[in-house]
Amino acid sequence: FLQDGQKRVDYILTYPVREPNASSAVAYVEMGCVEENNNSQEDHRSLKREEFEEKLRKMGLEIEKDEKALVPGVGFVKIHAPWNVLCREAELMKLKMPTKKVYEVKQSTGVVKTISSLVNKALELLHPHVDEHQQTSIKHLSHTFSRDKQHLFDLSDKDNFFDSKTRSSISLWMLLFSQQQHQHFLYLLTYFSSCLSLRKYFGEKIGLYFAWLGLYTQMLILASLVGVIVFLYGCATVNDNIPSMEICHPKNNITMCPLCDRVCSYWKLSTSCGTARASYLFDNPATVFFSIFMALWAAMFMEHWKRKQMQLNYEWDLTGLEDKEVSDSKLTQHTIHNNNTKQTSGRHRLPAYVTNVVMMLLMIGVTFAVVFGVILYRISTQAALYMSSSPTSRSHIQLTVKTTAAIINLVIILILDEVYGAVARWLTVLEAPKNEQSFEEKLIFKTFILKFVNAFTPIFYTAFIRGRLVGRPGQYLYVFESYRAEECAHGACLMELCIQLSIIMLGKQLIQNNLFEIGIPKFKKLIRYLRSKQGSFIEEERKKKLHRYESDHFLEPFAGLVPEYMEMIIQFGFVTLFVASFPLAPLFALLNNIIEIRLDAKKFVTELRRPVATRAKDIGIWYSILRGVALVAVIINAFVISFTSDFIPRMVYQYMYSPDGSLHGFVNHTLSYFNVSHFEHGKETMDPLHLGYPVEVCRYKDYREPPWSPSPYEISKEFWAVLAVRLAFVIVFQNVVLLMNEVVDWLIPDIPKDISLQIHKENTLLVDLVMKEDRDKTRVPERGASSGLHSKTSQRPTPDPGPDSRNFFAACLIQL
């Protein structure tokens, strides 16, 4: 409150206050004329502040200055919006406020209510331990506020009619329209009441984020259960998998060709027994079912969110936001427009667009270069380890190379994420969008493209490129004529894909999403605290002396919801894009989100200054990005099943080439022969007797003719048969899953039926209320004490509009 203890503080401005001490006085003497320049600048800023404050007073705001605060070098201006100002601005902003009329909301009954109660009980353990808010079935009708229609609203408690969120939004609206040439550092001051008043405290935009995150986390429970079942199915049936049994059989005597030039030797296929068994856990018949299930899960999540969003729009009185409550968009558009108009007026935008395109391509090129560098690291490290004399090093080469490369990828991804975020913001500012909405959408799009490419490029390489563009023994492909393209041992590519996904996903969630979530705001708060010289106070005394708004000054300013949504969208990509090769991804995402919601809540409440309450009826461009990721996920999973896993080759062999209709002989069928005498000079192994005997013929994974055929090493007919089935599977899988998604979209209506009925009922009741109050005004003389702020127009008696007018009015409201 202000000093009178009655008037509520609705907003606070801060500004620097010059407080020279003894040491600074010496510095001023030594600086000479610089001191006079600094004094003149300070006087100029002080004059501008006084002009700005005078404008606020003329607009009706009451201000109170506090330059004797306990925070050195900072002055505070407390702002209070009186009742008449709140009413005037609420009418201009077209805010919807609760009326006198209340009605009972119809509750769900029957099967729907039973299912809902069971789900709530099942999820009770995931909820924080707080005093539960008893949901009431009573709801106030809402109507756009008008001073001429104050008789419609319950003004018995004027102090609480406009809540703190609305009061602060109105104050900010007025500040921004008065700001123009005055630049001030703004932040809100109010207190957090309870987690259940989230929307009333932070606004609808942040409320929608937490609602979306909560629904996404709940939906992950089902996906996690199915993913765990698929994984356990692989564990239970791995001993019955014929291909891995053939690889691990002690009588298996298949000799494989070297995996690299010179330093690598011939090796036995049986040594990859562990890799083959482990890859089956993620490459079994159940993974195809899980891919289809996750595609439908994503579609159901989208539809469920649309329904939930519509329900929140109804509960939060946002159903008419597009046409009426445009205050927040106008407010933010005004800010961006004022900041950019003078710089961009008449500017030719083509150079900015060209710069954006060039810089985006350059950043994507940087990502490709980094991935290429990691590839060279793997190739060179593998060769170095093969040359090692340590038996331990030589026995764990593949595991060492894969794990260290994945960790390097993770570190680089985390670093580039921060760089790309700054670059995307710089490019968006350079482009100078016309309004805030355009600015935010362009920023989100650029940031998403750069971070998506950064996170998934190494995974795309492992899934679709590695082990395929390698050539064959005696005719390998080389990079820079020195580095041989990477090969995959039996099942090794799929296992490396799982390792990459698990390390990058878990690393990003643990380090970037959790440690950085709280650590960075705390660190910045500490730096700001130390710079203010407030650290000289004893901690206990400081807490007692500082006012709330003084302690809030050390908190980190709110930077928007883009980082919060972005980390969840990238996680959604990990959950859906490569789920065919990593069914445990939903489980890891669920465990992370249980922590993420609590960290976000703690950060918003205790580590950040209260953000500006912003109205929004949806999550904006993020929904389109989610739909795009879900669509791409169907295509990628089709290619992962078809080209990365051995699902199609196994099916082709079983139904076309197997003599008994089983998978016996499948491993031998997928391996081609190579005569070791056909190695290029200088590329053969330096240790041909590594296995204890001379090798004449080695095997490699490919479909090619043997060296004794009329066309040695040419692609065989089996290759074309498998390729045809792979392409056919991709086409059929995509179309079937997309068709099923459309069916789900068609079966589930976007607006729940009960919400549609409630909106219709509310509009009808609102028409009745307006007609009744208008009739009462014509019969009862208006009392001046109850309508002191009415304009002359509002004091005129309103005649009863006739039945035709009432019906027309009702039809318009219902249509709206």
C-alpha cells in the first residue's frame, strides 16, 4: 500500500539514484569536466522523469516516490490507480467483468464423471500437497465492462472488483501510452496467493502454458506405460529371437571383414552377440505397434488439448477475446511499434530478409560442420584404439567411441542452443516486425528451426546415413581420401541411435531444463545483489528491513515463455520422432516433466519478477509447430522401421526366401562374401593372422553377388526386393497412420458438447439480465450515490426495446 495504508500499489517503476560517497567524490575531482557532463545528464533524466510523472498524474494515477529505500542507488515510484481510472480504462480496454447474475454450471454425470474421478485419483500422487480448492458449480455471468452499464455488475466490494492482475494490466496500459520518449525499467509488485489462483495472478497466457504442460504430462503416463510394456516384451522374448541366437551360438564361425583400414583386423560375428541381443530390445515386432500407437497418441493429445483449451476459454471468460478483449495485443503492439517505427520507417526490408536467410543457412551449416567434426573424431578415435596395446581398450572400442561421441554431441548442442537463441532474437529484431505478435511468431519460428536442427542432426545421421553410404570391401568411400566412411556392425547402428537419443535427451533435460532452470536465475540474482552493495547487511537484518518491492528488485526479469515452450517442444520431438527405436523416451519425458512443473512453479514464484498479465485464448504458433512435429514423426518412424531396423529384411526373408518359413538362416542371408585378395593395395589389414589362421574370404553386411559369380560384387536381386518392400511399407504406413489420425480428428469434436450448451445458456441468461436491468432502470429513479461515475448518457432512462429488438439482440449474442 501507499503510506496512507489504504491505497493499493498497482505498479512500481525503478530508476537509478546518484548517491556519491567519499570515494566517489575523489573520483569526481579527478575526472574534472566529466563530472559536469554526468551532472547535466542526471539533471536531464530527472527532468524527463518529472515530466513523465506529471503526465501520469494528469491521467488520474496517483504516485508516491521513495528515494530513501534500503537498496543503494535505486529509487522507487509507487503507482496507484483510483476507482474512476480503473473503470475508465477497463471500458476502453473492453475487459469482461463478472456481473451480478450467477447460475449453476451443469456437472458431468454418468460414465464421464466416473472416468474423470478415477483418473483424478490415479494422478493424485503426482499432485503437490496443497490445500485443495473446492470447485463450485456456481459461475458469474461476464459482460464487457461499461460505465453506462455499472448497474449490471456487483459493485458491493469495489476494492476487490478489479483483481491485482487486472489492476496491474490497466496500470501498464496507461504507462505505455504515456511513455513514448521516456524509457523506464518496469516490473510488477504483488504477492502470490496460491497455486490455484495461477491464472488470476500471472494471466491467461502463462495459465495456458501450465495447463498445456499439465495435460501433456498426464498424456505421457499412458505412452510411458505402453513403452515400458514394449521394452519388457523385448526383454522377455530376447532368448527366443532366432537371429540373435544364431549370432551368439558358440558354433558360429563367420569371419567378418575389418571395420577400418590397416589397423583393424578380421573379427568373429559372435563377438557382437551382446550388441545383437541389446538391439532386439528396441527392434522387435512390438515396436511397429508402438510407432502406430504413438502416432495416434499424438493425434489424441492434439484433440484433447483443443477441447481442454475451449473449456478453459469458457471458464476464464475468453470466448469473445478475438473481437472484444484486444487490449493486450494493442498494448504490446504499441510498445514494439514505438520502438521500431522511427528506425524502420521507409527502410527497404530486402537487406534484412536476405541477412536473415543467409544467417539461418550459415547457422545450419555450423551444425552440419559440428556433426561432421564428431564423425571424424569417431573414425580417428576408433583407429587409434585399435592400435592400442591395451587389451582393455581394444575390447571396448565400440562402446567407448559411441559414448564419448554422444557426450561431445551433447555438450556442443547445449552450447549452440544458447548461441542460436541469441542469434534468432538478433535476426528478428533486425527484421523489424510490425507488431508484437508478428515479432514473437518470427522469433519462435527461427529459434525452433535452429534448435531443432541442432538437436536432431546427429540423430538423423546415425539413423539414416551412417553405415549406408560406405561402399564395399575393396571399394570403400573415403572422406578427404583418408577417412573411411563409418560402418555398422550387426545391429550396431540401431544401438548407437538408442545411445545417442538417451544421452542427448537425458542430458538436455537434466542439465538444460533442470539445472539451468533454477541455477541461472539464482546466479543472476546473486550478481545483482552483490553489485548493489547490499551484501554488507547481515542476512537476517536485511530480510527484516527490506520492503517486498525492494527485495523483488534483485529478482531476474521475466524473459517470456519462449524458452519454456521450446524445451518442451524439443522434448516432444524426442518422444515422437524416433520412438520406433527408443520406446523408453516417453518414460524419461514423464519423469522429467514431474520435476519440470515444480521447477517452473518455483522459478516463476520465487526467482523471477512477476510478469505482465497477458490475455490469450490459445497457445498460438506452438500448436502449429506441435502438429508439424507430429506429422513429421509419422514419416520418420516409417523410415526408421523400414530402413534403420531389420524389420523389413526379416519379413522379406521369412516370407520369400526361408525354406521353412522361419528366421533360421536370416543372418547368413544378409551377409555377402569378399575375397581378401581383392583388397586395394595399402588398405589391407596389417594383422592378417589375428584370428590365428589365414583368412581367404570374409563377410560383410550387404546384398551383393559373391566373388565367384559372373558379376562379382554387384547388387543382388535380394537387395531390390528388400528395397521395394521398404518403400512400399513407408507409403502404406504413412497413409494408414495419417488416415487413422484424420478419423480421430473427426470423431473427437473440438468443442465439448457440455461447454457448447453452457455457452448458449450463458448468452441467453446474459440477454435476460440486460433486458431486466434496463427495464428496472426505467421504473426506479437512479440514485446518484450508487452511480457517481456515470456519464450523462448512462443517467438517461433506457426505454424497453420491443420484442423484435430483443430477439435480434439475443441472436447476435448467441452467434457471438
